[in-house]
Amino acid sequence: MALQVGLVGLGNAGRDLHVPVIREHPDLELRAVCDMDERRLEEVTASSPTTGYTEVEGMLDTEPIDVVHIATPPQTHLDVARHAFERGLPTLLEKPLATTVSDAEEMMRLSEEHDALACVVHNQQFWEPVQRALRSVNSGRVGEVVSVTMLHGDQQNLAESNRGEWVLDLPGGELGEGLPHQVYLPLAFAGSIDEIVNVSWYDSDAGSPYGFDGVTVEIVDDELGIPINIKILKNTVSENLLVVHCHDVEFRVDLDTRSLYTNRMKEVNIKTIGLSNLRMVYEIAKNGLINLVSTGGRAIDRARDEGIDEYAVGHYALVDEFVAAIRTGGPAPVPLEEGRDTVEIMQAVDS
């Protein structure tokens, strides 16, 4: 029997990502939605069996909800999640988990106290090239991770937002809304944060209201002392590159083109350069084929077959794993601890 979902929040993420993913997933049914904007409620509930509410407690006390999705601004996550946790309901929370470490840790406490499974939407971690790299690293065949680097650049003006004014109140403002992606991706290949070594800010004189429009963060993880470097620049060309340096292989995940490339050169000479170029040609063709053709069996393929938007396939794959965890009693695919680490970096950027 399908799990009955109560969705809280019909902003961009709720309306454009959670609603279609829930409705297309074979093991979920969108039972109820909650939002303070009655126009948004009407758009989602019209000609459907979904019921609309303007108050969270009323929805949870009235409807037979099995799982809650929270897609409200992060400033509200603790208050909304508290209602779900106190009822012992599995809960999926949009990123960033919170705006302060203390709020994130309170959610961790409440989730544990009420034995309510909780997961954070770190959706890009479930994109196909990232998952391919993670599988290779976790297999142990490429040696230990030596370091991880994240480089992100785009043309965005930090003084503007199409998500709502709430974004400007995040740590780092508009940069703080996208920053979680650039934090959780490298952390997925390392452990939790041991130390934030350094934060450097850049100003390109573009008039950012925050006094900076770029930042570099240096982190050390708590397991192997792996150095993690995150660099974000605005007012530049688009780039979204994750580099995972292992003992035997370097993985380059191009998130803009959804591609994975490998570097296996141990020394540079005419032979290794030639082999590397041939490998690059092969991997370009392979990535193109994977991005165009469904290969069967995986959640991401099912999402494409069901017409899910390309950006939302990561949400679909994550939700699919969360459903499996609810059914089996397994761990959340992205535990709250990982969301908490991301918030710690956001606060450091804003300090």
C-alpha cells in the first residue's frame, strides 16, 4: 500500500520538485499539502484527491499521514519538523536543514527522542555521475581518498533572488541558498567536519550587498584528516566541478554536464598523454550515452521514464531510497548529521 505523504510548503521546491516526484513515485500518494498561500493550495489540489491545509497541526491531526516532506524556508524547519517528530513520523527536509547549528542539533535531538526517521534533501549527491564516483570510492578499488576539491562559478547577482526574500536572510544570503550543494558533495567522499581551517572572502566590485561575491573554505574531516577545499565565485563563467583525489585515480565530476571523467596517469610522457586523450574521448561518448538513454532498473531511469524533470531526478532517487529506509527500518540516505555539518560551513562563511 502506498505511503500517504503530507507536504508542507509549496514554494519552488515544493511545487516544482516534491509534488511531481511524489505523484509519480509508485509507492507514494500525495494525501495532503499545507501552505499559507491559498492560491498555491488551489493550484495543487484542483482536480485531485489531495486536500489542502493552511495549518500544519490541522493537517497532521486530520489526515492519515505516513511521511512528511518539509519544503518551507529553512528558518521554519525546526518548528514544522517538531510537529512531525512528536508524532513519530518519518520526515524529509529540504536543504539547507536549518540556518543555525543549534537548530540543526535540536532537530537531531527531537528525531532521536521520538524515534522518527529523518533525512535531508541533498539531491545532487544522487545524480548519476556522483553516484558512480561514490560507488568506485566505496568499493576500495581506487585506494583511499587523498583530498576533495569543489569549484563552482556562475553569473549570478547575489543582490537578486527568484526564490523569495527569505533567501536574503540565510547565512551568506543568496549565496547561502546554493552553498549547501557545494558543501555536502565533497563531504560525501570524506567524513564529518573536524576543523574549518580557513575561510577567505572575495569581492569583485560587483556591488554584492554582503561585501563579497566569492568564498573559499578549507576543511579537514574527522576520519582520515582529508583536506577539503570549496571555492565559489560569482560574476564569472559557469562551472560546477567536483574533483576527488584518490591514491590510484582522480575523479572529475562535471555537474553542469552530468559527466564523470577519470585521470589515471602516474607519470607524464607521450604514451600516457595519448592514452589519457583516448580515455577522454571514450568517457565523453559514454557520458553522452548515459545522459541520453535509460539503462533500466535504477530509480533515476524510472524517474526519466515517468517524465520527471532532469533536475528533479536526484530528488526522485533520494526519495526512492528514503521510502526503502522507511519500509525496511534502515538508515536515512542523508542523516541529519550531514545536514548539520553543511549548516556549520554556512555559518562560517557568514561570520
